[in-house]
Amino acid sequence: MSSHPDVRAIVERVRKDEIGGAADTAKEVVDALSKMVRDSKAKNTKALVAEIDGAVLDIMRVMPSLAPPINALHRFVGTMERGEADGVSVEQMKEALQQSRDQFFEWAENALGKVAQYGAEKVSEGDRVFMYSMSSTVWRIFRAAKEQGKQFEVVVTESRPGNEGLWTVKEMDKLGIPVSVSIDAAIGELIPECSAVFVGADVISSTGHALCKAGTYPSALVAKAYGIPFYIAADTLKFDTATLFGLPYRNEAIHRHDVLDDSYPDRAKVVGHLFDETPPELVTAIVTEIGILHPAAAFAVLQRMNPSRKIGEMLPAWSRGEL
Amino acid sequence: MTIHPAIQRTTSKFEAYELHAARAGREVMQALASVVADSSASTLDSLAADLESNADALLQVMPMYAPPINAMHQVFSRLEQAQKSHRSPEVFRGEIAQAANSYRDWSERARATIAGYGSNVIPNGGVVYTFTLSETVLGTLREARKRGVRFRVMVTESRPNRDGRMTASSLAEEGIDVDISIDGCAGEMVPQADVMLVGAEAVLSDGSAICKVGTYPSALAAREYGVPVYVLVDSMKLHPTSLFGQQLWLDPLRRAEVLDEKPVQGAVVCGHLFDRTPGDLISAVITERGLMHPSQVSQWMLEMPISDSIVTRLGQQTPRGPEGA
């Protein structure tokens, strides 16, 4: 276990699932590693690399299947690998990694702004747009559209079991955007009355499949049946390199008490997961910071990522929980 | 005009959402029969007036399920026939008493027949996906089990009243394995099923079915994965005046069902308790006459009793607005 307090802290926080969103986890991971590098007493590059390798392993061991922090690690470790290959000094390596951290933070901030800007182009005056559950990226799109002076309404469903759709209700109300809310089962009635659907995603796979909150896939089916455009808002940090190697993504099971209380017989089992998979043929486009992409372009996006060799080698064991 | 106590009891049950479609049909039939039996009217016309005011009281609160509407068609078409042929009130009273009795028997027989046909489409060792709670589907699953078919059931909770949980507990208590999840997981569950069985509030002349909200997205997922969808209904669930373009106004969701705590000022609750599954997603409608393509229901509707006065009354119905409106 790494001895640096920031690394120990991030490992604990990831293990206990204390961090709100995947993007925040990515930032915290990179920040902790860059602080460890800054404070490192390593005399040479090799010693510094060994220290980083150890810390990365500690973090990966507790890391759930979230694409953004793993992609952030690809960037950070990739920078380190290039430094190693170029035979840089320990000081040069420290500086390169500090720069990598700063660039990542700058990129993250700009990326969401661009997703919002491009996505807002798909919201038109007088629209009634449907969104499933909550997504801070989609919220940004709506805020940007509102700032452009467009008048539109948002329809959302509660999104059981967490009812994150009700967070969307509050957020839209705060932004002064008219909002209607219903139960998840009502998507078949509500989506046909809308002009577009926007959802966020947790993971985009190399084949363009999107892992989103459970209920997104049936929503996409309804949208397809009525020819209503279906947009997924996701910066490219959500594109999952592990899927390129055919590895599965983690999906959390629904808890028994989210559906049944103790009065129900044991023979009635609670099944299902928190996320479902929407296939690319139901998706009009993925709105990314690169631009508005066909979902199949996920492969090209992953090719541009220049993934780290070391992280790539860890992924198979990591996905089996054997790291 | 006084409202008969049996009608009052029925209206308060409707207001409390206590009657599902099939039971509503039986209940309305018996209540209208009580109006006819207890009316002090000495002429057929004054008996008709009694019946009309009681029917109006029902229509004000009744959800648009087909069975109670068909019960009204049965009583009022007999009334119209009796008026045309100048029958005495006594003869008419006798006819209605008999109709009410045979309705009860007919309804039980129809359900048993459907259960038999329905259990034939459940493959041994298969997985049955059903939505919400349906007396007809539960009867079918019980019959299949009695015949030695082994199967597992999948159901979602079915918000807002979470009736799917009743399905899960009834089946589990009877020793049938059942999996339950949230409605949002339909897209994950339906592909695992071999067959989807649902009940309906009404079937329309275009072959579409009005079912508990959420059935339509489940049926879409079923088509995607080639899972056959069967709608189990007796003929009282057919809505014959859909032939004339008459719609069924669906009940809106109540605000408190979605925004119970900390309400947000600007937010509106939208959506209805039922949605419409188009006929092209339905593999077969399973009725007491057997399995039929959904388009064939219109043929059957032409044979059903239709009362002019009920048609007029339904035509005057307007959609119910959101709660309190």
C-alpha cells in the first residue's frame, strides 16, 4: 500500500464509494497521484516509476467499473510511459506528470462546456424534450439552450429506485425551465409527445453500446418506434477502453429492499440491475466534446485515446476482480 | 331521482380505486340489476329514468374499463328492446334478474376457459413475464401449475400502486418461483422470458389493448427479442363502440403518487394509469373462444349488444383532467 496520505485517502474513498460522480473520481485520482509525485523523494526515474506503479495498482484494485477514472489513469500513466521510453530525468518526469495533471483538469472543464454547446444545438424553440433520470451533462445542455434564449419544456420520470429524476425536477425548476414528471412506466405515453430524448451515460463501449440508468433502453425503443431522435450526452472520458478487449462492465444489482419489504415470501426474488444497455441502432448520436458522433464512432474515439500499456495489461485481471 | 345504495357502494369503490376491470364488470351488472329489482316504477319509462340517473352517477366516476361499459350495454340494450316491444316492467325485471345471474356464471366459465388456453402457451421449464396484477393471468398460471407445467414468473412492481408485488407474493405463497424488479428493468427482464402474458382493461377494434401503464414498453422489448406477447381477455373486455371511433378516456396519475414529499412549485405531474399497446406487438388475444389475431376482435364486436343510450352517454364524456381540475 502506498505510503502517501493522499493516495491512501483516495483508495479509501473509492473503496467506500464516497465520491459523487465518475468525473469527480477521475479528478481526485489524478490529483492524488500528482501530489504523491510532487512529494516523492525518489532519486531517479526508475524509483519514481516504481512508486507510481504501486499507487496505481492500489487504486485499480478498489476501482469499480467507471470509465472516467480509468481513462484518467490511462492519460497519467501513458505520460509516465512516454517519459520512461524517452529516458527523461526524475525532475523532467515530475514536471511532465504535473503538466499532465493540469492539462487533464483544463480538458475536463472545457469538455463539458463543449458537450453543452453542441447538445444545445439539438434543442429547438418550443420543444418538449424528454430526459431519463438525471445527468449533470444533460442539465448543462439544457442550461446552455436556456441561455441561448430558447423556450422549451422538459419531461422526466422519477427513475426508481433512487428517484434521481426528482433531482432533475428540482434542477429544472431552479433554472426556470418548465418541467413535468411521471412514473417510469409512463415512457410509452410521454416520449411520443416529445421532440427529442436526451440521456447521460455511465459507459460507452467500443461498439457504441451505452450503459445507462435502468429504463433507458425501453425509452430508446419507444423513441425509435415514433422516430424521435435519441441523444446520449457523454464526454469521451466515458468511452471504455476495457470494452475494446471484450471485457464486461460492472453492473450493480437492485437491492431487495428497494422492491420488497420483509413481509414478502423468500420465494419471491428481487432481480435486475441499476443500468441497462442501449444498442447503437437506437441512438441518433452521441454528443461529445469532439462533436456530435454516430455511436459506431466509439471505436475511432478509443483509437485516438492512446491508452497506457500498463493499465491495458491490468484490465483483464481487474475485470475479474483478481488484481 | 335517488341513487340506489348498491350504485353508491360501487361509485365509492371506483373512487377508492378498489375495482379492477373484470370485477368492475360483475359489480356494475349486479348493481344495475338491483336498481331494476328495487325500483318502485310502475311503467317501463319511469324505470328507464331510474336506470339512466343511476348509470350517469356511475359514469361520472367510473374508470374507462370495458367490462362495466359492456354491462351497461347489456342492461340498456335489453331496456331499449323492451320499450320497443312494449313489454311490462315485470317482464323486464325478470329478464334482467336472469341476465345478472347468468353473467356471474358466464364470467367464471370464461375465466376457466381462458386459463386452459393460456396455460397451453406456457412452455414446460419456461419463463413467463407478466406485467402488474391480472386476475386472468393469475388464474392461467395456477391452471398451468395444476396441469404440471413447470415455469418461473418475472414481474415488475408496477408503479404507482405497485400491484406487481401482489402478483409476486400470491405466486410465491403458492410455491411458484417468481422474480420481481423495478419497472425500469423491463428491458433487462423481458429478453430472458419465453412468453409474455398480460391482462387488459380493454381491447379496441384496431386490435390494440389498453393495459396498465408500462405494458407498451415491455411489449416493444418483447418484439425486439422475439418473445410472443399474449393478451388474456374475456369478451367483456372488448370495447365495441371503438368501432364507431369512441375513445376510452384514461385516468391521469395523481400528483401525490409522484411528488409526495417536498413538492416543487413549478413541476407538473403528467401521464396516465394505462397505456395502449398496438395490435402489431400482440401475437394473439386469448379469449374464451380461443386464440385469435388481434385484428379479429372487430368481427366479434359486431355481434355484441350495443345500447344507443350508452353510446350517446359515452360520446358526452370528456377526458378527466389532472387531479382537482
